[in-house]
Amino acid sequence: MLLGALGSDAAIESADAVIVRDNVDAIEYLFRIAKKTRKRITLNLCVSLALNALAVALAITGVLNTVSGALFHNCGSGGVVIRAFVLLFAGNNPR
């Protein structure tokens, strides 16, 4: 992590996160948003695996045909994308 706008280009390029203002409170925000992101990724993976398992089970039993299964899968993927998009509005952004 690199703090401040001053620094060599090599340090900025190799840093995982760059804080361009001299605001140390941004570090707490970075950790908070990273924790939320990790939780969201784990939940999205679990939900998508569960939905796919359900779709496969329904397809095996004959409840879902090919087109319905594809729609079911795409709706689940759309839900994952929407849940990931919500992270942009996590709030408490130190500006």
C-alpha cells in the first residue's frame, strides 16, 4: 500500500492499492470494502452453485427443458452481476 501522491512510478505500479490523498481514514475504508467484497464473492459462488445444482436436478427429472434451463442459468448469472454491482454503493466512502 502506498500513501500520498508523491512517490516514484515504480512504487505506484507495484503497490496493491494507492491512496492519492493524505487521508489515513481511507485505509480503514479499503479494508472494510475488501471484507464486503470477499463475503459477496463467497455468497455469489454459493448461490450460483446451488442454482445450477437445482437446475440440473430439475432438468434430470424432466421439469426443465433445454431452453428453460438456459434461461434459469442466465437469470442466476444476472443476479450475481447485480449483487456485485451493489458493492459500488457500499457507502461510507471517505472523500
